Amino acid sequence: MTDAQDLTLEEKAALTSGADFWTTTAIGRAGVPSIMLTDGPHGLRKQRGASDNLGLNDSVPATCFPPAVALGSSFDPELAERVGVALGVESAIEDVAVILGPGINIKRSPLCGRNFEYVSEDPIVAGRIGAGLVRGIQSQGVGSSLKHFAANNQEDDRMRSSSDIDPRPLHEIYLRGFEYVVKEAQPWTVMCSYNRINGVYASEDPWLLGDVLREDWGFRGLVVSDWGAVNDRVAGLEAGLDLEMPSSGGVTDAQIVAAVKDGSLDEAVLDTAAGRVLDLVAKSQARPAAAGPLDVEAHHALAREVAGRSIVLLQNAPVNGAPVLPLAADASVAVIGEFARTPRYQGGGSSHISPTRLDTALDAFGDRVSFAPGFTFDGSGDAEALKAEAVALAGRSDVAVLFLGLPEAEESEGFDRTHIDLPAVQLELVDAVLAVNPKVAVVLSNGSVVALPFADRVPAIVEAWLLGQAGGSATVDVLTGAVNPSARLTETIPHRLEDTPAFGNFPGSFGHVRYGEGVFVGYRWYDARRMDVAFPFGHGLSYTSFAYGAPSATVVDGGDIAVTVAVTNTGSVDGREVVQVYVAPEVSAVERAPRELKAFASVALAAGETKDVAVVVRREDLAYWDIRVDRFVVEGGAYRVEVGASSRDLRGSTSVHVAGDEVRIPLTANSSIGELLAHPVVGPIVSEQLAGGQAAAEGAMDAGIMSDEAMAKMMASFPIGRLAGFPGMGVTREQVAQLIALGNQP
């Protein structure tokens, strides 16, 4: 294997940038080949014509699996791993060394134009699904690229904007999923994002790429830039950016060479980066030649299975005593909406796949249904005539299935939405159809949540997201009952945009966006405020029903919590339940959500079957980021463990005691009396001293100014240094100094 020391300065500089849009630089003299990195993440986008990163030009046909917005709703890392294996196979057949994905950025706002490419508003779900994809891809000798690192949660001004985030939300929400994937799956590459974080570009942030990613998390792979994310190549290299993509035409290579020659860049830094590129090349070359051709039908079948597992049944109320879904075999069905004939199955931009085939719901239904488009995507045509045709069809049918959603022009990489509303023409169509037929099911096609003002009037609603190339058939599988829906919401559906956590702080202004909601992202925000929502995080129905037993929780060796609960399929058809475990300390020193998802399991249950479902809550996932010591800390005490089917459908709870991490904060004159009272050494001394000298306090209480309780609360936050010499307290500066010294002894 070639070593960086075997290369010239110019060769090493060239090796750390692309040769063109998609490939690395070959060093023929040293026997170093070029390798290809190309887009994913839910299918292979290998371009065969002119290169671009916006999905504008043609690419080789590949299986378009359900994007992350749908796959995440399966709550099944093993299913994600199977998709990853398929992506790895297709990449290997096309001799692609690294497929660019998965993307696991947090869905901070439903307005983000790229939410279809991301998993969840919750870092635990995002991390678990992301790790499954990485394991699957890399099992085939193909590298993954975990992206976009980090805090890249909007498209507006994405190449310059600074995500201004306090330490707690940064670590607890926006970095936590990345940490899990890095530690558990070791992706070959991590892709740094375009944006700045607290004023520093991700591509040149030594804290992010060095201290956090490599030193704290133990990342062993290569850091690659997002395409065009490099602001300062030399600064990026020093920070830990190993590979710039795409090629700069040699411009930034020359900058590196010049910096080494003038002494402003240590050549050892370049050697490290070049060595990581060589390691990546060596790993990709170790893969045996892939056997082709691609089994198109097998991968399409997998895409259909995954799509069926990704559809969320939001509601299914009875009409005339029976639920609308699944559709009765003998019912006359009106299929209404252009999406049934022209599906929107993926998002726009760099992840745009050329599918090997494409199913539509209308074709999958076959002759058993009648169809009316109801509207057009671009507003062309006679809107009133289209609506009238659809209403007439609905009026003479037993049930009407409306396929609604967001046209591609409203949702894509490169820009954010400004609202969460469905097009007005579609909402008007819903009203008109309901006026002639109450038995209505709405099927949604969208890459991020939309407002559902008709939810209290439409009996059945199916959130079908963007489902990939087999989504049409999979949707019909669910509507007809061939597949029992089992997916759950990985993001809350609010009533209004104004209810969302980031409202008022999105997308920011003048190059800065303030993450003012702090750790209260997604369901954490809604649950903390007891705010009504359309459908909560984790929600999803089935054609069967499930009963939960009483959960048990035990702290095991190492500090993890083992949770067990019996779950029974109480219905008449086989189904799958997503068991969710939410945990929170009974008392906390910091602001925390009333509950946070910490573990989950997707469990298949035959009709009438009972299983004991066991999940593990990792100790490290209980921790919060303590800004006093700049690290994660597990608080000691009682923790409430709740088990259920959503963040608001909790079927049982128990309590468990968790030993806390020791946190020693140096005492100073500004330490409060409350902090000293809690100190194991000086606490008893301070308590005795205060009990012996409270003339001033007693005077205030005697005068009726304060109660005992109020006085105690006030004194708890009083700095000990300011107590010295305070009239009537009897505390000297010398005594304060002695207490501080005593408390700070090792």
C-alpha cells in the first residue's frame, strides 16, 4: 500500500481534492487509482452525462427506495440495514466506492426543503436508522458518507448561514444521532455541511472535526466536504477536512503547496489527510468485483415491502358502523387526485434517482376502480370542470379515495417552504367530495408534514410520504389490507405553522439563525407545553389492536436500563406494533422535556399472540450536557419509564433508581448558599453557621415581609461571598475563604 511519505508535496495536495465532479485524483506514478463517490441516499445516482449536484442531468437506472422521511417511519433499523445492503450491492455493481448518505439531520422545522431526505425530529430514531443504513451499505465493501455534519437544518442561505446554537441543544439534539452512528457503525466517511455553526464554517471547524468527531467519538475515517462547502482550503485542512469535492481545477491544491512552502502549514497535517484518502482508496479496492447484472425485480420487491412498512395510518374512523379502511373487496371505489396517476415518489435535487421502473396506485388498483384527476399540479386546465368530474364520480361510488399532496415545485433541495398548507385547489376538492360522500379516505404524498384542516371531517387519513419507485403498489397493498400498516410518525403533525418550535426563529436573517427553542425540538416542545397537535410523535394505527401489560425496568451491569413489557395482538389479523420507551428523571437540575424517547422496538405479532418485548435504554442516552463541566452527565435519582404507542399514548409506567455521575464544581465566592448546602463536605458547616446567625432573616420574617419558605428560597441563590459582612449574618470573609478552600480540596 502506498504511503503519504512516498508522494511529492504536489501529489499529496492533489490527492486531497477531487479530480473532477465525482472522482478522486489518481497518482499514476505511485499506483494510486481514482475512485468514485456519488449521490444517494435512497438510491444510487451515478450520472452518465454531464455532472451536476442538483439532479438535473441523466443518471444510470437504479432502484429508488423510500426516502428517509418514509423509511424512518418504519422505526426498524434492521429494515434500514436491508435497504443499505441493497444500496451497497447496486453501488458495487456500478464500481462506486462511496455512496453519499445517509442524511440524519434533525427536522427542526417542517419548512426545511430537504426534510424528505432526513429521518426524524428525534436524535435516537435518526441515529438508529442511520446506523442501520451504514452497516448495510458497508457490508458490501462500499463506503457510506454520513451527512450533513452538522446542524444543517434549512436550505435558505445554506452555504453561508450560521446555526447559532447553545451547547445543550447542540450536543443533546443535533450531534447525538451522529455520535451514535459514528460509534456504532464507523462510516467510511463523514460529510461536513455547508453552514457555519456559531460563526465557524463546518468545513474549517477544528472543534467539530477534531475534538468532537475524532477525539471524543473515535472516528477513524475520512472527512469529505459537501460539494462546494470549502470556504478556505488551508484552514479546512488544518481543521480536519481531508478531501475537498469537487475539483477546484488545481487552484486550492496550489494554495496548500504554497502554505507548506512558506511555513504557514505543517506538512504533517497534509500527510495525515493524504493518508486518509489513501486508506479510503485501499478499502474500496479491497472489495471483490461485484457480480452483475442487478436483480432488478428482487430490489423492486424490496422497495415495495419497505414502502408498505413506511405508510402511517393516521386515522380510520367508522362510517355507518365500519371503518373506511381496508377497502371492502366489493365496494365501488372512486380514486381521485392526479397523484394516483402521476406519483410523487422522491424529492428534488441531488438525491433524484432514475428508477428502474415506476408503479402507480392507479395501475396497481387495476379495473376495480374509477378515476378522476380532480386537479392539476401546475394549475393548468379547467379547475371547476376537474372538480365537478371528481365530485360526480365520488357521489356515485361507495367510497372515495383522494390522493393529495405537495407538488414537486413546492418542496425540494435548495429552498425551504414558507407554509405547511396543501394547495387550495386540493382543500376545496376535499370539501366538495365530503358534501356528496362521507366515506372518504385521504392519501398524502409529501416530504414533510402538512397541516390537515379536514382531519375532524375525513374519517380515514393515510400519510404515505414519498415512497420510492414501488410506492404506488405499496399504497394499494395497505388500502386493500394486503399489508397491515405499521409505521409511526417520526415527526409531530401540528395544527398550524405558528405552533411549531422554530416559528419566529426560522430561517433567520443576515446570515444567522437562532435556535431559540433550545432542547425543546419537536415533540419535546409540544409535550412540555401540553399543546394540542393534529397527530403526535410516534402515532400510527393498525388494522388490528394491541394491549400492553405492566412494564418492568431494571438497572443492569454498566448502568443501562432493561425494560420489558408484554404486548398482545388482540385483533383478528396479524400486525406489527412499535413499542416506544420514554424516560425522564422525576426531578432535574435543568430544563428537560416531560419525556424523551430512549428506546423502541418494532415487533411482529400474529393475531392473538403475546410477546415479551425487551428493549435496552442505554445509560449514556439518559445524560444531559452539563455546561458547567462541558460534558454529558447522568443525573442520579428516580427516573420515570413510560411505555406506549406514541409520546401521548402511554400504556404503562414504572420507576427505577439510577446512580448519578459525580460532578465536582469548584467553589468560588460566587457559589450560592444552595450550592454550598448541597456540597457533601461544607454543606453541614454552612447549615450550622446559618442556623446560628440569622438575625437579619428573622427580622424580615417577624416583620411579615417573608415566610420561612420564601426566605429559604431567596437565600439559596445568594452568593456566599456577598454574605460576608452582611448585617446580622455573622459570617466573615475569612470564614468564606476557609469554606471555599475546604470544599475544593481533592
